[in-house]
Amino acid sequence: MKTNLSLLFYLKKRNSKETGPAAIYLRITIDGKRAELATCFKCDPEKWSHTAGKMIGTKECILSG
């Protein structure tokens, strides 16, 4: 029996008018069942690659307190 596993990192804003760093979330999918986790990190949306699911460049993420 095979199990399908998928990991996806993405940015999540509270609303469309929000500016500044956005929270980084992790979505885990196992056999079609999803779970979302907050990573406690934030990233400037301009420095995020949606296709790669990671930051662009070498600067660190912001640890949200």
C-alpha cells in the first residue's frame, strides 16, 4: 500500500489590504487529507517565490514573537 505525502510552504495574509511581512504556513497533505501549521516565521511577500515555495535571497525570515 502506497501513501502519498505532500508538503507546501506558502504565505498567508489576514486580508488583502495588509502590508508588511506575511506569515509562513506549512500545508501537509497525506492521502488527500490536509493539515495546516503556522511556522512562527514571517516573510516580506516581495521576497517570496510562489513557484518554489521559499524565500528569494539570503536574508533571514522574521521570527514572529
